[in-house]
Amino acid sequence: MFFRLLDQSPPESSQSVEETLNLMQNWLNNSLNWLISFLPNLLSAIIIFIIGWWATNFICKMIKKAFANAKADITVVSFLNSIINFALKTIVIIGVLSTLGFDVTTIITTIGAAAITVGLALKDSLSNFASGTLIILNKKFKIGDYLETEGLKGIVVKIDMMYTTLCTYDNKEILIPNSRLTNNNIINYFVQEERRIDLIVPIAYSEDIQKAREVIMTLIKNNEMVVQEKRNRVAVDKLNESSVDLSVWIWCHSSDYWILLEDMQESIKNSLDANHIAIPFNQMDIHLVEDKTKNSKESLK
């Protein structure tokens, strides 16, 4: 009975099944052909991904090693390394998507628009970040240097991506945005191994200049912290209204600057006093003049 019913099935039904089978076969053939044609791009994308990922890790490792050799702050190194790592891996992923045939123009446009928006919102922070990178790469100053900028003075104790921290001699911390350090003048007192102490020592006009010079030069020659190979000198700097100003040059190692400065100022004062060489100070002389006209009138009375 069953076979009889099959024999009696309409010809339209068998034709529909045959068309469905043909469509499925065509789909499978097209899919197989697409896969075969796509396989080279897939293999290329895999190779780009593997090589790009390995190259990114290698580059980040080398950059981290270079910063470590430069003795940069470990926090700065870690932060900068993460930024570089993220940027390089983003480029690798975009390259993989492009190889696979994706339209990366939209992705790049979106990333660019987002970057511009974030950049406008964080303009000052990005400026400090860029300045911090320049400070680390150019090494204009380092931790331990004594800086002066915009009237602020202190020893560099930390260099972050946004701020540089100075510590004053009375143990106060000064946070300075990095952009101000790259856009303004900076005096680095300890960048050179040797420094010169400049002193002005006034003596009275009645004193012997040569004797005062010999007294001060004796102190300079007998001090162990003074660099004797440099040109240390005592010379007349200016003739003031009430004093002869002597200019004193004393060379020393930068690390001894403050100690020697304090020692020489005290020693010079004591030596001049011991040799009876007067150091003048500002004073006012008042002269009383007798009014002779008034006295004559009083005598007539």
C-alpha cells in the first residue's frame, strides 16, 4: 500500500525535493570554493598575528630594558611600557582584520574620532604626559639634581608622567606639572661635577686691599673642599659709596657647594676681624649746625 502511495505522489513534490538538494549542493560548493579562496588570507592573518604579537612583546621588553639602564623611575617605565604595548597590539589587530578582508577604515575613523574627543577633554593632562616623556628621554635632569624654576627650588625626588616632585631643604614637597618644566627656563645646579661659589665681600675704603686679598686667598688655599686646579680669585668688583666690594671665586665639587659656602662665609668674616680689617655697614651721620643768626639776635636783647 505504501509503495502504491509513493507511485501516486504528484510530480511537483519530487521536483521540489530535487531543487532543494541542488540548492544545498550549490551552497556547499560555493562555501567550499570560498573557503579555499579565503584560506591564504586566513593563513596570512594568523602569521601576521603571531609575528606581530611576538614583535610587540620583544619591542616592549627592549624599551623596558633601555629605561632600566637609564635608571628611570619604575612607575614611569611600567606606565609607558603599557601604553606602547597597547598601541602596538592595536596596530597588529588592525592589520589582521585588514588581511581578512574587513573594512578597517570605519574602525580607524572611530578610533581617531574618539582620540580627538579624549584629547580635547584631557588637553592639559596629555601635555603633561608628553612633557614627562620628553624629560625621561632627553634626561635634562634626573633624580637627585637640584633645580630652580619660576622661583621654586628643590631636589628632584620623583619624576612621574604628569608631575615632577621637588623636595626643599626644609623638607617641603613641590609638585610641578611637567609641561611647565619643558616650557620654562630651568637652572640645574648639580648637572656639572664642579661649581663656583661667588661671594661679595665689602671692606672699608681705609683698609689695605692687598692685605684683604691675601687673607681670603689663604683661606681658599687651605680648604680641602676647594678645587685648587680651577681659577680661584679675589678681585675688586665695585667701588660703592661706603665700601670696596671684593669679588671672591671659589671652585668646588657640586656635592660640597652648600657646606663650603657656609664655611667660607663664616671663615672670611672671622679672618677679617682677626686681621683688624673692617667690614663697613650702612650708617647715617647726623651733623648739627648752630644757627648763628638766632644767637646774635638773642644777644642784642
